[in-house]
Amino acid sequence: MSKKNRKKRILSGMRPTGKMHLGNFVGALENWVELQNSNKYKNYHLIADYHVLTTDTNSDHILDNTLDMISDWLAVGIDPEKSPIFRQSQIKEHTELHLILSMLITKARLERNPTLKEQLKDLNMDNVTYGHLGYPVLQAADIMLYRGEVVPVGEDQAPHVEITREIARRFNKTYGKVFPVPKTKLTNFARLPGLDRKKMSKSIGNTIMISDPKEEIQKKMMKAITDPQKIRLHDPGRPEVCLVFTYHQKFNPDEEEEIAKNCRSGDLGCVECKKRCAAAINEFLDPFREKRNYYAENKDEVLDIIRDGEKRAREVARETMEKVHNAMKIG
């Protein structure tokens, strides 16, 4: 295959946190499926189970959370035949490359990482562990092990990709050209706010889950924050500040203009607007529900899909490490 027609490699992944919410879908999964189906890229999808340990050393629920998460991935359209899905912990080359790359970056550089500072603030952590400080180095190993060329991420992860780029250049300069310097690909609709306008997060309880039943979504939408100045039915509203209208823009674009017009005029009340939004979200999720329920009831099949992905990923990882050993003259 010519270089022009060759598919570029992408490595994307998530920590196994269990069931996915609409913020995960809009911020990552939707983009992954689009890239997978574009025929321009070869996708590898990582279950970042070692990364969980950087903020929580309890590993009891990692496998169950993994199976729940992958059930959602498969339901929304990740095709494991096109895009291998695998656990970081089951490809031992991740840890070997992480060790090698850790020699190529300073502690001071890692401490300047703005994402780390935000995480420590959000988690209310006074002390950072060696593993947490080195999180971006392990992430660099994840990307570079598959010689990733494009990394689709949200804005908050862009600093980590920049560290990967620095490390790839440093390795190539020190030992010889082995790794492409990956490019960041920001998602177009990077963040969907939670029902309280804050970042959508299961720990806060402001989420709509991909797996939520229809009745649950209807119930949750009734609690969503709207324009604080629109109190009664005929009060004029401001859709540009209304969370529910943000959801309409994403999940109900055909009615977006009408809803905005009727909100501003006061003809559309918040209760009716929320009902219509819940109906639109449910209609959007309907194609995923049957597949999601199937995988939830057949977790052995999900595990088989993951193991097959690990077999295929391991072949690429071993090939990369052979190149690394040869470049370093330690092979």
C-alpha cells in the first residue's frame, strides 16, 4: 500500500469507570466511531486499567467496570473487527516502554503539566504519587507503542499529547527514528454539560447514561437547570443560556430553530421543552439500547472480544519493542 493510501494509526482509550454517559459519547465515543468509519484511520482502543491506579489503588471493580464500559462502546458502534479493544495491563510492553520513556523527561517538566494541577485540585489531593506524576509518560507509552500518528482528545487532554510529542522527538534524536510524532485531533463538540451545568460526572450525579431506561431519562430531564429568568410559562426565555436548549442543539437539531423562537416569545414553557428534549434523547438512544442490553447479558462474549483485541494488539506491541531494542542497541 502506498504511503498516500495507508491508514494513519490512532490510539484512543479511557479508564474503565463503568457505564458511559452522554458526556462520554459526545466528547469521545461519537468521534471514535466517525474516525473508524472514515476509512482514513486504523484505530486501536485502549482500556487504561493501569491508569485507574494513579488515583485509586482499589482494583476490585476494574474488571466489572471494564465490561460495562465496553458494552457501551460496542452498543454505540465501535467495531472490534476494525478497531481492536484491549486492556493495557495485558500487554506487558506498555510497562517496558513506559520505563524507557521515563528516562527521557524531567520531574520539573511533569510538574508543569496543567492537567495534573487541575486533577490535584479536583481530587483535593495534597500529595502526588510517583505514578500519578508520571501518568503522561505512561500515556505516551500507550500511544507510541502502536506508533500512533493521530490522537483524538478533548481540550483537557491536549497537554498530555504535547508531552508525548516531546518524548517521541527526544527518543528519535537520542536513539534514531522509531516513532512518528503524533498530532492532536481535538473533538468538535468536546464537552456536554451535566444536568446542573457543571461537568457531567457520575461522582456528582448529574449524568444521563447511555444505558438509562426511557423513564429514567424523562425523570432526570425534569431536574435539568433552565434559564433562571424564565419562571412562568409565558415569560420570555434565553435559549443561549439554557442547558436544555444545549441538549436540543445536539440531540434535536431539526427542531432547534422552532424551540429557540418559541422560548424567546414565551410560547414554549420549560416543562414542555424538557419533555420534548427527553423524547429526542430517547429516540437518539433507541438504536443503541438493544445492542447494549445484549452485551450486558452476554459478558463472556464481551471478554472474548477484548481478548481477541489483545492478541492483535500484542503483535504490534512486540514489533515496536523490537524496533526500540534495535535502535537502543540492547536487543
